[in-house]
Amino acid sequence: MFITENRLRSTMSFSSLLRCKTLLSLPCRTASRRFSTQTDGEVRIAKVLKEKFPLATSLKVVDISGGCGAMYEIHIESDEFRGKRTVQQHQLVNQALKEEIKGMHGLRIFTDVPRK
């Protein structure tokens, strides 16, 4: 059964639709992923961010493309962000991941400063 794009939009959230459209155009493996293990991409990105932000108190990297490495979501809390606007914080993360971003289709960044 085929679902029209308009019907698909009304039944899915925007982020789900975006992931779906992105995944349909990518040659990804469809094997299910266990939540307790990290993909190679997640490990690689986390390593780069840990090196760039040694004061990070919290770091989470999730491959939201189903395991093929096309889209990632990053949550990072670091004192290096203190006194910087959100856009500046995101620019620091983008700069740290400059090489990795070249192979991505999308990246969600969530930054914060640790509470004292």
C-alpha cells in the first residue's frame, strides 16, 4: 500500500518525516540496532568531542539515521560554553566535528552549561 506524501505528513512528526525521507535516499543497512551498543560513528564522534571539550560533564552521541551514520544527535554539557550564546556553542561543536560533518546529511546539536 502506498501512502501519499500529504497523508504521510499528517501521520508522522516532522522529524520522523525528515529521517524517513533521508533514509529512503541512502543505502543504509536495515538491521536492528541494540540500544546498549554504540555504532563506530558514535564512538568516533564522542572521542573527538571529548578531546575538544575536556571539561564536558555530560556527552551523548546518537546515530538517528538507523545506524548508517547519515544523521547524529549530540547532547553536550560543558563549562567551555559558559558565557557564550547558543549559536556560538553550536559553532564550537561544528568546528570540532568539521571533518566528520563532511560525510553527514544532518546533525542536531543540544548544548548546555553545567549548573553550579
